[in-house]
Amino acid sequence: MTNFLYQLEIDFKRIILRNPAFFMFDLAMPLTFYLLFTKALPQYSNTMQWKVDYLVSMAIYGILLGSIMTVAHTLSSDIDRKFTLFIDLSPFPKLMYYIEMIIIFEVLNLLCLVGIGLAGILVNNLTLPTKVWILLLVLIPIMSLPLVLLGILISSFKDSNVINALANILVFPMAICSGLWWPLSVLPQWLQKIGKVTPTYYISNLSNNILHGNSINYNLVCCVSLSSRN
């Protein structure tokens, strides 16, 4: 356990603290969209509730970027730099390396959620009950686990061009058809059906239930998280 924690600390510094570009990409892009549509384009931000809903949507979008694009590129970079060869030759199990990556990127997802949440509080004066914030900070990262595993799966293709293509094919259509950029109801029916089977739709639906005080289906949370292991 001590060796695992030591290696986790090293990889955390290697991947996150020494690579601020991750924060610039995963946090800055959704944060820019959020501020743009809530400040620069006031016609889209008539109500405080809309600002809260859009904040969560952009937080999920940032998590989507980090979980698929950043995970895939990071693991691909480790392969290119022969870091995974070092893991293969060491007594450290390869499975523990992937567990580390999941933990590290779940922390990154949590930081993304906190960062955008702080922007909503400081810029738009959003106020939500403490219980709501806690539920969002706990359940959204748990529900994002399938996205992290999808990023790991994409990295197995090794070729950077293939990884870029697959990441882009998945991320942006998923963001659109699951209703993160604009309401799902404005999309064509056939696209809505696709959107409703995406992981980001379930995360968004869960978040809306929390925000609006609806009951939460914890069985669904468990099922989505457990299904990602199969």
C-alpha cells in the first residue's frame, strides 16, 4: 500500500502539477463558454436557474474533455515515452498503473467541477444549498468513471492520429446530442434517442434531479459505475 501511495504521488505530480495545459484545456474551454453565455450574451441568461443549469452542463463538458481526450493523450504519451515499458519491467503491477490513472483523472474531474462552480458563485452570484454542492461533487465524478475508462480504451490504439480522431468523434457529438451545449428538446427525435443512451446524458439527468430537488435514483448511479467495469 505504501508503494502504491508513493507511486500515486509521483504520477500525480508528473501528470497534473507539471502539466498546466491540462487545466487550460479541460477547465478554460467550458469556463469560457459558461461566462460567454451568461455574461457576454445576456439574452441567453434571463433567469438564475438557467445559469445554474448551464453551469452544471459546462462542468460536465469539462469532465467529458478531461476523461476522454486528456486521459487518452496522457496514456498515449506514456507509451511513446516508454514509461509503460518501465512499468512492465518493474514489480509494480500494470493494473495498479491504470488504477492510479483513474484516481488522478477523477481528481482532475473534481477540480474542474469545483473551478466552474466557483466561477458561478463569484461571477454570477449563484447560491445553492450546501447539500446540493456536496451531492454534485460526490456523484458527478462517480458517474464519470465510464468516460475515464473510455479514454483508457482509446489510448490502447497507440497511434496518435487514431487517438485524436476517435477522441474528437466521441467528445463533440456526445456533448451535442446529450444536451450539454443546448437543450435536448431542440434536437431532432432521432438524435435525442442517441443522446439518451450516452453516459453524459445520465450524468446531466442526475445533476438536474439534484438541482431541482427531485428524487435521485442511486441504483442508476451504481449501475452506470459498475457497468463501466465489465
